[in-house]
Amino acid sequence: MRFETHGNACFQKLVTIGLTLFACVLFLRIAQFSIVQSADWKDRALRRITRTMDIEPKRGRIIAGDGRTILAESRVALSIASDNCAVRSTGKECLIAGRLAEIINEPVESVISRIHSRHNAEWQARDIDRAVFKHFLKVQLDGFLPGIHVKREIQRVYPEHPHAASLVGFVTQQREPGFDTLGPFQHLSGIEGLERAYNSELSGQYGQVSYRINRFYSPEHDSFQTVSEVQDGLDLVTSIDVDLQRIVREELLKGLELNQADTAMAIIMDPWTGEILASESVENTEEHKNFEYRAATPMNCWPADARRNQSLISTFEPGSVWKPVMMAIALENGLAHPGEIIPWKRAVVLGGHAFRDWKDFNRDLLLKEVLIWSSNVGIIEVSKRIFGNLPNPEVFEQIQGMGFLRNLPTDYPVQPSGTLDPARWGPITIGAVAEGYETSVTISQLAAFYCAIANGGTIVYPHFGKKLLDPETGDVVRNLEPETGYPIMSASTAEFIRNALTECIAYGTGSKAHLRDYRIAAAGKTATAKLTVNGSYATNKYRASFCGFFPAKNPMYVVIVSVENPTAGAYYGGQVAAPLFKQIAGRICSDIHGILPFPFPKEI
């Protein structure tokens, strides 16, 4: 009996000790959780109910050169998105879809199909109006729409669309693998044009807020906290003149139709600053010519070839508009003199190939007449002096110094540089290069060179961007004007070539570009270059070009026009491109400056 009592006592002591140890361990764990690890467990709990949301910055505006016309801007829009995982986890997706469908006035089936899509989140309604937002907010605050949220969106709009569309470009919304639960799309990103070139400046910086969700997976509206501030993008002021852009496009379309050409392109630049005022190309396709289609369709929906601006991305053999380049090099090196006479002959034979003029002059030519009448024989005689007195590498360097073989414009995302390869020069190179073959240039390089002729010898850097502005204050954050150009020829050389090009229009090969109706003297040079087909020059395909500026004294505009493969009969630069220059320049005089054509009496 004593043994049993003693055994029970031992058992009771063991139980007591065990319970005491358990209580101590439990107390210590509670103390550990509540005191030592309280912050950690609190953070874990908060992470389970806390969400973060990116706040998209407002993308900066793109503004025309007048400082007022908006080419691109962003506006805030509210859109409804579904967190599909959260909605499906409630088991009430049909009920939620029905309530949401009533708010956004859509079929229930459409809402349910988006909730059951393969994406974690889907847009249910984009750019909702105020009434829809107020109705949605009331239902959501009552807890009847768990997993359904309103997201602030930034939408990109183009008030002047489609004018200057190929210059401004467009943006797209990128789908990212780690998107948040408030919508499957993240940021706007520039894809083409200036939207792409200045994407980092226009984009701004994302902000972020955190918030808690309740048991209905809806945000607790008093729980929002700023994690990082959002910074809106800067405004970009460009050199683009919308009126000039419209004139260029309209006249190019007329020239394309009149000459039944494949492509027509043009660029207008300020000869003193290098600002590109307008630049456009049109092709003989319905997407290029149909204004209604282009106006009604966003640019990102256009076919790739319809978005293409050949005036900024293509290179070509310039033909005779290159002749002033060789003339300038000869004059600058003392290899030709303004008053000298160039002996004329019917042909110049180089490497077994005979180079002939487009007409028989049957007389010697003054040096300026080589440009006025676009004499092939005359410019080859000048070119022979250059190649005979300067080694090929130095000739190459001097051509490069005239502004060619560079990436232009300086701030456009696609920057072709042109080609000129001394390693491939052969026996006929002297004649070919003199006539504007065996080299390729961009239209902006030609424009920069002719700007130097117009302004007295200083090369300019073609560009679109002028300055970046603070979107709130309008203060200038950064000037984008490129560095001042450098002299590529003396003022006397520029004056000689300018006077020759003025006479070229007055009575030479460019006479159809004359602005006599406006009593304005212009200067310019024609070109007719053969096109290559399958690596060899075609006998019936040409590029007609005209490079000019006006007024001839104190010029305001440099205009380059090029028409590829005109097939309506005429194909010379003086017949095709020179009249197109005249039409564009005439429209600028009358539409922009109010200078009406002088009413000459009709011929009797």
C-alpha cells in the first residue's frame, strides 16, 4: 500500500515538473514572439495584407517650334482592372462579374471571360467617365467588388495626327512579366521618331505607394502611404513647323501623282541654325496617299512601310547636286579660280569609259557656268585637278569635312551616315565622284551642305530638339541646340557658288524653280541620277533631285526635293524636282508669309 502511494506521488511530481516546464517553454515562446520577434511577425503579417502599386508618371509633351502647337501629350484616364486570382479565390466570380457588368454596361459573359483569362490581371473598362467611376466607387466601398480595382492610366494622344506623324513617332504599352495586380500593362515607351529619340527625358520616373487590403481584397482607403515620389517627364520643344509639314506633304503627293513616281521626299531646314522645320516622304501606296485612312488610324496600326520616312532613313547617290561639293574643294585648295575658263570637249575618257555632257555646248565654259549648266565635262576637269594634286585619303577627308559621312540628324533614332569608300576607287572614280556617283548621302547631309552655301560657309547640324521644359513651371531645364557648326569653306567660296546657283535658277538648268511670280530670287542646283537595279545602273530609271534655298540673299529656307523613278515622261531634275521646289517655296511665300504672286499680264 505504501508502495502505491509512493508511486503516485512520484508520478504527480513528474506531471507537475512536466507541466511547469511546458508552461515555462510556452511563456518563453510567447515572450519571444511578443517581445523579441514582435517586429518580425508584425512585418510578416503586414506583408500578407500589404500591396504596392506603381504610380505612372505623366509623359512629357512634344511641342512644335511655335511653342504653342501640341504634337503629343499625355492625359490621365481611369480604367477598371480585375485581379483575376483574387476574384476567383472568392468563389463568387459570377456574382462579381454580374455587378461589374452592370456598372460598365457590358455583357456578363465578356467580363467573366476576362476574369478566367490566362493573365493574372485584365482590363475590364478603359477610360471610364465620371458617372461610371462614382457608381463603381460606391459599390466597391460597400465590399461588393473584391479583386476589382480602378487604375490611373496615362494615355498618349496626338492632337495634330497625322501631320508630322513620321517625325513624332508613337509609343506602345509594354507587357511585363512582373506586372502588379492592378492591370497587365506598365509603362509607355517610345517606339519610333522623337518619342523614341527622347524617351528617357519624356518618360519621367515612376513613383510607388503601399496600401493594405481587407478581407474582400479591396484597398483600405486610409492605408495608402507614399514609398517614392513620381516625377513627370519633361516637355520637349521641337523645331517642327506643322504648317510647313502640311505644305510639304500636300505638294509631294501632287508631285508623286503628276510624275507617276515611286517615292517623293523633301526636307526644309533653317540655314542658320540647322533646325529641321519639315521632313516628309510619300510612296506610291494607298496607305501613304490615303489621308482619311491615316487620320482615322493610329500610327502604331499603320503598316511598317506607311510609317517610314525615307527622307530621314535612306541614302542615295546624289547626282549633279554633288557638283558644288567638288567645286568648293577645288576653290578652297586653290585648284580653280572664279574667273577662269574651262575648256570644253565632247567627252572625257577615263578607264575606257567616255563621260559626256547632257548637251553639246560647243564652246568653253566659265567656271560658274559649269554649275549653271550642270556640265559633266567641266566638273570632271575640275575633279581631275583635285585627284591629281591631293592623295586619295586627303580627298576623302576633305569630302568628309564638307559634312558628309556623318550621322544626321543628330537627334533622330535612325541615323544613316552615307558611304564613300576610297578602297574601291578605280580608274573611272574621278568622273564618277565628280558627277555624284560611287558615293551615297542622306538628304539631311545635302541640306547641311547647302545651308553652308547659304549662310556664308558654316556647316550646321540638322536637328529637331530645341529645349526641354519643366512641365510644372515651364522653365528651361536643358537647351538641346547642338554646338555651333564650323566653317567648311571661305565666305568668298560660298558667295561664288551661291551666285552661280542663283543664275542656275535665273536662266540655267533650274529655271523651272524660279520664283519670279513672287519677285524673289532663289538659288539651287538640279540633278538627274541613274538608279541601280541588281547592282548595275538602269537605263530607264532615274532619281530627279533639286537642292535650293531662298531668298538668295539672307536665305530663310533650304529646301531639298528628290523624286525616285518618275515614269510620266519627264525625268530630269529640272523638269521634275525643280517645279516641285517652286510649288513648295511658293506655298511658303503665300501661306506662311502672305506674299501673293505678282499678277503678270497674260501673253498676247
